[in-house]
Amino acid sequence: MVSADFLLIFIDESQEHIQSLNEGLLALENNPDNQECLQEIARNAHTLKGGSKMMGFDDINQIAHKMEDLLIGAREGELRLNPRAMDLLFEGLDVIGTLINAAATDQRVEVNFEGLCQNLEDLTLTLKSAGPSSIGSDLEVETRDSADEQANTPETEPVSLEVGRPPDYSSRILEMADRLSEKFYELEIEAVEPGHIAPLLPELDSLNTLLDGSENSAILQRLGAVLRMVTSEELVLTDDILSLILQGLAGISLDVEAAVLGEQGKWDSQEFGSLLEENIPELNRHLTEREQPTTTEVRMEEAGRQATEVAAQEAPSTDLVTTAKGTALKKSDPQGMARQRTSSVSSTNRKNTDERIRVQVSQLESLDSVVGEMLVDRISSEAYKNLIDGLAAETRIGHNTLNGLLSELNHEIAKLEVIFAQYENSPLAEKNGYNRLANIQRELTNQHKSMNEIGQQYTKLHDDITDLSISYSESHNNNGLIVDQLQNTVKDMRLVPVSTVFDFFPRAVRDLEKELGKEIELILKGKESRLDKTLVDRLRSPLLHLIRNSADHGIEAPDIREASGKPRIGKLILSAEETADRIAIAIEDDGAGINADKIKKSAVEKGIIDQSEADAMNSAEALYLICAPGFSTAVTVTDTSGRGVGMDVVKKEIESEMQGELQIRSELGKGTTITLFLPLTLSDSKMCIVESNETFFAIPTVNVEKTEFISPDQVMSIANKLAIAIQGNLIPMVYLSDVLGMQEIAEVKQGDEIRVIIVKHGHQLIAFVVDDFHGVKLMVIKSLGDYLRRVRNIAGTSIMGNGEVAFILHVPDLIASASSGTKGTFKTVQALVPATKVEILVVEDSMMTREFERNILESVGYSVDVAVDGLDGLEKMGEKDYNLVVSDIEMPRMNGFEFVSSFKKNRRFQHIPTIIVTSLDSEEEKQKGLAAGADKYIVKSAFDKDTLLQAVTSLVGQ
């Protein structure tokens, strides 16, 4: 039984080894005399063999073993690698890669690995029999004179062992472990009886003696305990237990081999010990009962120590043996499981290992999602901060106004007092209403006093709000810095070098050379540039297609190149360059280039465009016809190309899935360059916010050429289409609301100032008329979910600071819709516009889905309220009368079934028609929803605007 954690580590490391082997074999093919390269290749093959053996992948183990035999023969000077040998080694890597991928996806694949192993073995014997001096090989391997050098080595110098040839001490361990493994493998295919195990115990004890005192000895003690329990019939030897025993023996072999090679051992014996105890609970009880050793065991331990001392004395005194005893035979703690490192090299390796951990991409995505929510909260916090600042400003204005009024009132009271002083003793005082004025004066004085007290309270309120504003601003700014730092850290964690995908292509180009009979030099530039891991994973397939196209269609055959004055070897450059928040990946060749006239002719013949369109196209525009579905100029169909599929898929993948842009440049006779412009990350981006028809939209700033205010007299009509001239360039103009189908076609009105945002995509520029601009903001991009994965013109959504949803526009779609006159997602269905006001309640816990449904319903004139779950929905229904309810099912506090069932039991609400919109698509769930009282049941996977509106119309009648 293989641990899932072990399997993940094995798969990751195996893929790294396969990539290293690919690179090494390519280097060796170009420089066959590179002994250092050959040594490194043999070591990688050996590690791959050992890891697969430990994990129980016998097919991979056998292939790697045969490859290693061939490589070791070359390394030792026993044979020379010829082209056939290189092809078989590459074929072996391909088969191993296929098997590794199958293990990663838990799939079964049928491969003839036995035939491949036989071919490798036969070729190894043939090349060895021919000898290292055989003629006819294109690959030369220098014969080493290590034997002569060792013969002349003075006796006083320490003995130097070759890598791959362990000293006697380690050889005995490896030999015994391999012999035991073979015997256990034999038991695997037989009906195992307890009597079959007993003869193996002495050999296991002998191996334990050689490893006495090490962690591996502790593992062997446990394996021995398991076998003794089997022989005493306390335990049944199942396939899983047998597999664990084989894993243990293979792990010990790996540890010793790593020490011999001077490498850090990758087998975790402590984790394996835990795995044993976890899967064999009886083991702990058995070990506890055997805590007190018997006399025989004491004698065996004493004999083991003596054997170890003798072995240590007999072993050559070399650095390698010291490493073997210090690393592979690690002294254990009292429990026999704690790791101790005795060499400085091992300690350094351990330190480096501790500084790195493996993190699954899904965990990073979860963390990225949390950071996204924090950014949304920060945007909302910014809005609250502005609100508090506004209140502080208003209280300051009110405070000043009140002070002014108090001052005026005080002035008027003072004037009255002067008048009273003049008439106080006058006989006319009573006649002139002196007493009444006196009362008014006293009342004003009291009012002044009260207003003064209110003014003091207002002053305190103003001071408190000002202090709150300052404190909130400080807290907001500090939190903003923390969120920014966290966001940058998470974003940086997601970025990986493009070399992780670039390094795949030298091998691919090598295979293409052979397949096409061409000579191609691949040059990689900017491998250190970094890109989001998600994008890197998606890049391999589009890049491979573009490279195959360049090799097949672009770069000419050697003789043709030579006849045209070019070098026989074609040049293919794959480069990456970071610019601001984008990365440009270019595939450049020095081949024949693209014939624009031939492209247009082929497109007309295939019905992709008509002749008038072809005549109107310039050469730069014609190049993009190669991305049209079904387009191909190939005369013959091959395995490489000519089927008329591919470039359209590449363009769609780059633009739709990766939010990027594809640019084509070509010069006839000199070559072609295809550049992919991609965002560094898909999680957030700077957006230009615009408003149209009371709806907010966001456009990536990398696609915004500029924004302009223009007057109606700047608008021209050319061939019944609107256009404007900006800096001498004639740019088509359309209304964003028209393209999205949000309203009837708009008209330019005299005297109105027109706001336009000029959007660019590739070589195209289009001016979109909008109602207003709302600046540039960093926005967190949210997907629409799987059931709305691909909505025309819409790439996602984001929440603005005021809580409004902004729809992020998909620029390639938008440009295509504007160019073709196709209206998109928000198209108004006139027949469904209600004649009278219809009140609808949408009950949905997902903010994105809730706002999306509300936008659809409001776009055709319905009045919509929203609730976040069933309980909230019942409260809303108690406050207002509704004509229709639209509800989700899976919600907190009260789900949709409970919600619908609850209000349908109430006489006041039982007449209200109800639509359930949910991701639950089973017939059982549908019947449950209808039984609860729903009139319509819509599954989100089949959800679109028209489906919802038609369901609403059928229930409310308008």
C-alpha cells in the first residue's frame, strides 16, 4: 500500500528527474565527450530507478534500470552511444513520463514496456560486444584512463572511489537488501504460508546487524517483528503488508546508495515507521511485549556490534565511507527514530530542505481567494472612510453656520438691550409695547442660551467625528499596507519561472527535426521571467502548437535555405519579457514568412471571407486570417499540421482562458514572430471603470488606449457607420450599450458632450461611447462560476467600494461584437418588457449570482429586491407584496426547500409563483423542489438570460 503523501512526492521528483534527463540527453547528443554530463544523467536514472522501486512501480523501475545499464556502459567506456541508443533513451523517458502521468491521475495505460526493456538490453549487449572503439557512431565517448591513474596513485594518498561504485561495507548492505527484496517479490506471486517466511528471518537479522544503531536498523527491527508475528500466525501476511515490507527494503537501499553518492537521502524512515504502526496496529503490542530482550537476542546484539566494528575496520578509510556511516547509518535515539546528521554537508542540505515546503496549488488558490475578499473589504472600507470624512466636513460646516447664527442673534439681542435702555423710563414705554418687547428679549436670550449649549454639543460632536475620521484613516491605511503586503506575497508565491515550461521545448524541437528532416536551432531567452502558475500550466499546449507551426510552415528545408542564401540551420527563438503587469512571450523564426496574398486567396476559397473583404484588407490584417476556424494553406495533411485546426484553438485559449492577446508580425522571406501578451496573474488587475445605462463596467487598463470627451460635430458617418478622428487616426465608434444589447440604438444629439473610451486589441482600435468615467482601480476578479463560465463579452465580475457589482468586459469578445454588429449578454428582449410594474424577490446567498440575476431582471424593467437566505426572504415578504419569487436551494440558516414550503403554507403568499434556480440537477432534487411548491425548476448549468426571462414571463404574464 503506497502512502498518498509519498506518491505526490514521488511524482513531483520523478517529473523533475525526467526534465533533467531530457536536458542532459540533449546536451550529450550535442557534446558526446562530456563526461560530467554523462555522470549526471546516470545519477538521475539511478535515482528514478530507486524511487520507482520503493513505490512499487515495477514497470518504471525496469525501464530506468535498463536505461541506467546503457548509460553506465557508456560512462565506464565499455560502449559508445549511437543515434539508435539516444532514440531508445528518449523513448524510455517518454514511456516513463506517460506512466508517471497515469499514476498522477489514477488512470491505467497500456504500454509495451517489456519490449522497450528488451530493446535497451539487446542494444547494450550489441554495443558492448562492438567495443568502445567501434566505427560508425555519430556520438563519441572518450575512454577513461582511471585504472591507470589509480595504479599510479601513491599509497599515502587516500583511496578515491568512483561515484556509483560503493565500498565493500555498503555493497554488502545493498546486496543483502536486494536479495531479500527478490525473495519477497517471489512470495508476492505465490500463495504465502507462514513456513515460507521463517527462512528469511536470519537474513533480515544479518542485515540488521550491519545497520545496528541506525534509524534503518529500527525499521528492520519492526519488519522483523512483523515477520515473526506472521510465522507465529498472530498476523496474516496480506498484499498490503508485503508491499510495506518491500517499500522498507527499497527505502533502506536508497538511503545507503545516496550516502555512497554523497547525496542527501530522500527516504524518510521516521515517516515510514509511523506508516508501519498505522497500518499494522498489532505491531506496537508485539514490540511492547518484547521490550525485555532474551539471552539469545543479547548475544545477537553483541555479535552485531562486533560485526559492525569488524566491517568498519575492513572498510577503506575514505571520505565516502565516512559519509556512508555518518549519513546512511544514522545513530538513532532511544526510540530509534530521531535523525542525527554528522557531516557538515548533510546539515547544510537539511537546512536548505527545512527552508522549503511543498504547497498544493489549490491551497494557494484558497489563500488567494481570501486575500481577494480582504481587498474587497478594503475597497468597502475606503467608501466608509470617505463617508466618515464627509460627515466630519458636514459637521464642520454646520458648526460654523451655527456659530454664525449665534453671533447674529447675540448682536440683535444687544441692539434690543440698547433700545430697552432708551425707553425704560419713558411714559410711552407701555404704549409702545415695552413689556411685550421685554418678554421677546428674555425669550431670545433664553433661546440664545439653549442654542449656545447646542453649539457646544455640536462642537463636541464635530471634534469626536474628526477624531474618529483621523483614527479610522490611520487604521484603514495600516490595514491597507498589510493587505498590500499579503497580496504581493501571495502573488509572488504563485509566480514561477517560465523555464518550467520553456525547458520542455528543446526535446520537442529535437523530435520535430527528425520528423520533418530539418535542422533547427532553438534559442531560449528570458527563462527567468515569472508568470502565474495557472497560466504556466496552460501555456504548454498553445506554445507547442506555435512551435510546430514555425518548424513545419516557417523554417524551410536545409537545401532550400542554402539555395536562398540562408544558413542550413534554421533559427527558432522562444523568449519571455516582463513589462509592468504583463509578460510578452514571443516565438520568432527566420523562415519563409507568411504570404498575405496567399492567405487571402485561401480564405476566399474556403468561404471564410468574400473577395470584397479580401480586397479591403491590408497585409497586416490578412495575417490574422490564419486564426480563423478551418483555415489552412497546407497542401498535404501530416501528423504535424495541415488539418485546418489549431491556430483558432490557440487564439481562443490565449484570449478566453488566459485573458491575453495574440499578435502576429511577418516579413516575407525573413520570418515570422507571434507574440502572446499575458497578464502576470488572473486574480486581480487594474481596471478603467465606466458607466453605461446605470450599470458599471470594467475594462483592463492594458487594453485602454485613452479616454476622450468629444463634441457631436467630431462624429462622422462613413458607410453608414460612426467614426471619429483622434490624432489623425480614423477610429470606428459604437455605443457600449448598443454592443451589449442594453437598449435601443442610441443617437448622437447636438449639444451633448460625448464620452468615449478607446479600446485596443491587437491591431484594432474601437471607440466605445459611455455615460460616465469612474477612474482607474485595482479590482479583484471573480469568475461567474462553472454554469456561467463562458458568457459572451463578460470575463468576470468585481465588487466596487459602494457595494455595486461591476462587470469586467472580455475585450476580444467586445471588439468582435462591435466589429460584427453582434449584440451580447445584455440584449433586451422587447417582447418580454412588462407593461406594468412587477415586483420580484430574488433569494440567493451568492452575491455574484444574486447581482447577476437582479441585473438580468432589472434590464427588462422588473423591480427587484434581494434576500441572502430563506429567513431573510420571509422577512422581506412580510414587509412587501411580491408578484414572483426566484430562489436558490443551498443557503445558510434556511434552505430553498424549507423557504418555499414555509411561505406556500401561508394563505397570504401561497398564490405567489416561484422559480427555483439551483446547481442541483438530479431528478430527485427537482421533484423535491416542485413538491415544496415551486412552479419552475431551472438548473444553473443550463441557465442563461433568455431561459430565466421566459420562465418569468410564463408565470407573471408580462
